Amino acid sequence: MEIVILSIKLSSQSTQQAKKITGKVLDAAGEPIIGASVLVKGSGTGAVTDVDGKFSVEAPAGSTLEISFIGYKTAMLK
């Protein structure tokens, strides 16, 4: 089982309650993971990574992102 390596970047677009979070999900070799689930823990909000491993999701400040993909260990990012 491999570990998902994350490259996360907060965008400048935000409100007081929510922020647009963009990032990229990569494997240990630095290759993008296509179709990984990126969920805001405890909510129904989420996204799926594209062919470049990129995603964008709206999340309240202080949220935890849960990134998962079959065959990989789930990663949590706060």
C-alpha cells in the first residue's frame, strides 16, 4: 500500500466562512493520481482529482480534508 503525497495550495479567493482550496494529489513517484476523492471531513462537500491530479473545493476555515484512492492509504490534511 502506498501513501498519498499531497501538494496543497490555498487560493486567495475566500470569504469569512469558506475558502477555496486548490491542490494536487501525487503518488510517491510524483505522478498525479487521477480520480482520487477529496472530501471536507464531516460534510457532503468534495471533489475528484482531474487528469493532472488537481482539485478545487470550498471548505470552512479550520476544516480537515480527507484524500482517498483505492490501493492507497487515506491521508488527512488540516
